[in-house]
Amino acid sequence: MSWRGALSRRLAGSPRAAAIAASGVAGWLGCAGYPTLAEPASAKRVDELTLRVPPRLAADFEAWLPSYVKQLVELPGFLGAKLLSAATPADEAPAVVFVLGGPGAGKGTQCARIVEKHGYVHLSAGDLLRAERTSGSAQGQMIDEYIREGKIVPVEVTVKLLLDAIRADGGRRFLVDGFPRNTNNLSGWQGQAGSAMRVAAVLVFDCPEEVMEERLLERGKTSGRSDDNAASIRKRFATFRDETTPVLKYYEHQGLVTTIDGTRPVDEVWADTTAFIDSLEAGWRRREEA
Ligand SMILES: Nc1ncnc2c1ncn2[C@@H]1O[C@H](COP(=O)(O)OP(=O)(O)OP(=O)(O)O)[C@@H](O)[C@H]1O
Ligand SMILES: O=c1ccn([C@@H]2O[C@H](COP(=O)(O)O)[C@@H](O)[C@H]2O)c(=O)[nH]1
């Protein structure tokens, strides 16, 4: 499958910008372990740029690569690159902060404090899935198996639960905790929620596996969670490393990621977390006043 997009039209007549964009795209695809750029833009005049993508990845790429490329060509120095359409939804759309990090990194703990101090609405994708699992719905058993195995539930299920919760709440500032977990989640979100929601930031809690494992085993003594045991924890770590890392890379390239060291005591992590939310809010206020 070849992917062709608006990039070529926007870059027509701007070979320098195209070459930079091409090497950026190729570098990123390479470092994510995906196939590299098939036809680098070396011609004097660039009318079209083609990326070859294996069929199993085609749907993912179609949904989110174009928006990534849009971000790329907006960077300063990309001479002549013009957007044909807005890269981000209107500012009026409800804002979402994705909260990511390995299992046990402290996402839920910090989110609870953000809710209390800053008034955000906290939606944990894992909590929504656990609630759906016990609701007696037909898909409950399927969700149960995925969670136990540390695998990622099909995106249609998760995005529907998230969007239903967002719409039911009607708020303007949401913390979406533990999502998107893989590139399929990302494309599903962009397809179903992309135009209605604004991803304002991605907050990542960084923590080594040994520390997270200790926390989860301790939590497992009382949590009642079917995946807080040594075997499931190992699988969850592997899923995070293999599937969530490319999502983090994607948002890093968009300049949306803030990483906080989650290894420290809760209060120290919180000091950085609340400072981050304050700076996010200050940025919004400045934009509103401008
Ligand atoms: N900074 C910290 N220091 C020590 N323990 C912590 C810290 N943050 C959270 N914990 C504890 O570690 C466990 C996991 O924390 P938490 O549930 O917030 O993580 P999480 O990232 O949301 O996990 P999961 O992805 O598995 O839901 C909890 O028992 C929590 O009390
Ligand atoms: O977007 C998501 C979020 C979670 N899952 C599944 O749930 C478990 C538990 O998630 P926590 O964030 O630790 O509560 C996770 O291991 C996945 O199996 C999911 O599929 N998609």
C-alpha cells in the first residue's frame, strides 16, 4: 500500500522543505521500527511524496500520518510549506490531557490530585473497561481476557466508552488516563473524536519497571484487580514497551509531551504535576487574552 497525501500539494515548488520533511518522516518511521520512506524527495521540483506502508499498518497510517506530516511542515524553516486545512481542531473544543506511563507509574494517584485541585474530569480507560466488564454486556468476557493478558482491548470499545463518558459529563477539561495505548488506539481516537476534542498535552510519568512492579504487587494485596499479579504485570510491561512507546514518540514529535519523574515520593511528583497544569492553564489564558 502506498500512502499519498496533501503533503505533496503543500510542498509543490518547495524542494528544500520537501527534503527536510522527507528526512524527518523517514527518520521518525525508522526509529519507530516502521518501513522507511520509499521515494525520498530528491528531485528539483517535488510534486508528490510516496510512503510505502504494509497492508496491516495501512489503516493506522491513513488516520494519523497525515496529521503528523501537517505538524512537521509547520515547523519553522520549512520554506513555502502551507497548510491546506487546520492541523488542530478549533480552540473551543473540549481539552483533553492524555496521561500515560507504565503500569503502576502513578497516573491514577496524580490524576486524583489534579481533579481535587484543578477541577478536571478524570476518565481512566482501564476503569471504564473494568466497569463495562462487570456490566453483564456481551463484550464483558472479551474485555476480561484482554485485561488479564495485559493486551489492548479493540479501540472501538474503548473510544466509545470514553466518548460516552465525555458527552455525558459535558465538561471542558478532561484527563484521559491510560489511553491511547497503541497506534490503533491513536488512529481510532483521531477517527472518532479527532474533530470534536482538542488534545492539549500528553503528561507522561516515567518510572523504572522494578519500582512499578513493587508498587503493583503491593497494590495487588488489596486491589482485587485480576492483573495485579506477577504474570500479568510482566505482560503489561511488555505491552507498554512494545505498543505504547510509538504513541509517545508520535506525540513527542508534535511537541505535546511533558515527562515527569514518577519514581519519587507522591508529594514530590505532585509538585511537578501541579506546576505543569498551572503552566498549561496559563498558556490558555494568554491565548484567550491575545
Ligand atoms: N510516587 C509514588 N510513590 C510510591 N507509591 C506510589 C506513588 N504513586 C503511586 N503509588 C502507589 O503505587 C500504586 C500504583 O499507583 P497508581 O494506581 O496511581 O498507578 P497507575 O499508573 O494508575 O497504575 P495502573 O496503570 O496499573 O492503573 C498505588 O498503590 C499507589 O498508591
Ligand atoms: O485504553 C486502554 C486502557 C486499558 N486497557 C486494558 O486495561 C488494563 C488495565 O489498564 P490500567 O490503565 O492499568 O487500569 C490494561 O492492561 C489493558 O488490558 C486497554 O485495553 N485499553
